Amino acid sequence: MSSIEPFCGFGLGLRRTHYADFLDGDVPVDFVEVISENYMVDGGKPLRVLEQVRAKHPVILHGVSMSIGSVCGLDPAYLDRLKRLAERIDPLWISDHLCWTRTSAHNSHDLLPLPLTQEALGVVCENIGRAQDHLGRAMLIENPSSYMTFPQDEMAEWEFIAEMAQRTGCYLLLDVNNVYVSACNHGFSTQDYLDGLPLERVRQIHLAGHSPRSDECEIVIDTHDRAVCDEVWALYGRAMARLGPVATMIERDDKIPPLPELMDELELARKVAKQPSRSAAA
């Protein structure tokens, strides 16, 4: 399996709200990331828009329904469509989530949690291997946001991810906000999480906002509907102090603001990345 070379840059998720900005102007980003499933078709306006944006910017394909944790295996038709899209767009890389989303007969459209067991690890590694072989390239796998644990858990999430990367040769998409959200919900140390990951396998970082605990909800939820909070910026600074060149992206999927507001947030990411040790002390 070919390696994924580091790419140092700062980008945004391409969302319909900002199609016109990217098509009509010169948006100062180093790449865009798109939800793969929105473009896994043979034609139509979204695909035409993506091809036009691809002429200006490198593109990352980020999936939400490969379901690498499914015991029923991967959907061959899904992999075929994803491969055709990759051949058409020539992405920097393809990524998906450490989760499951479907059974053999039903797709939940949710990123569902996995038990952290050797049995589940075997399923995940087998599915990643099949996906990488089918696509002819290594993938990036993203750490999930977590709201529950299983009594059968045999290891920490970072141990599961480290073993997954070692067995499959995949690379990692480190979602810093997800680390923070899960740490708040389960009480583990974000430092232990970073210490336990094979950071040399990280090629991309996600930054996003979340809904904090409230009287109505006792857990922190990864909602992607607001700006990155100070605690996540501090964790990003600590991570960047230990990482080599990586691609950093701001995710916003709900309550999407005008593009200039996201560009201001992306500029803050650039500043934190240039002075990570100062952010780590925040």
C-alpha cells in the first residue's frame, strides 16, 4: 500500500452555502474537504461544482457511511462508487470514521460506537484492509466523538486506534474536538489520549464546535454548529507542538456562518499552529 505524504495546509469543508464563494472568487484556502456521499453520483450540479472547485483547490474526500465497524462487512457497491469518484477527482486522500453505520439491511445515517475489544478490532482491521485494497490507496481513519462505553471494553480508545493503524497501515485523521468531547463525557485525560496515539500517522486535523453540558443535556455533544472553543484551541496547540506537517480543517455543518467568519477562524488556526507551545500553556 502506498504511503500518504504529509500535506501542510489550512482548509474548510465545502458546503452548499458557500458554493458561489468558491466558484466566483478566490478563496484563500489550501484545500477543501467534501462529504464523499454527496458526490458519489454519475452527474448533476453538485458534482459539476466539485469539479470546478477541484480545478482551483486540492480536495479531500471524507466519508460518513463506509461503516468500517460493521460485522456484515463493507458494501461493494459503495466502494465502487467511491472509487469512481476518487478517480474523477484525484483527492489528496480519502477518510472515514471509526464507527459503524449499517447492518446488512439498514443504514442508520449515524456514526454509531464500537466496543473497544479485540473482536471489534479484528472486524475493523479486516474492513479497512478490504477498503484500502479496493481503492488502491491507504485511508485516513477519524477518531469518533463518544457518548457511551461498553462493559466489554478491553482497552482505551487510543490503544485501539494505535493497534488499528499498526495492523492496517492506515493513517489518522485526528479530530481534536472529538478528543475533547469524549474526554469530557468519559473523564479520561486528553494528554493520555495524545500520548497513546502514533502521532507520526496523523495527516489531518479537524477542528469544530460542540454543545456543552446544560440543564437539558448532561453530556457534551459534537454538533459542528458553533465556533471552536478556547479549550479545544488549547488542545490543538498541544497537539501541533508534537506533530509534523499536517492539514488542518474547520468543520461547520449547522448554523453555517458567512464565509468571512469561517476565514477568521481559519486564520486563528494558522496562528495557533505557528506558536503551538504558547497555546499549550493556555
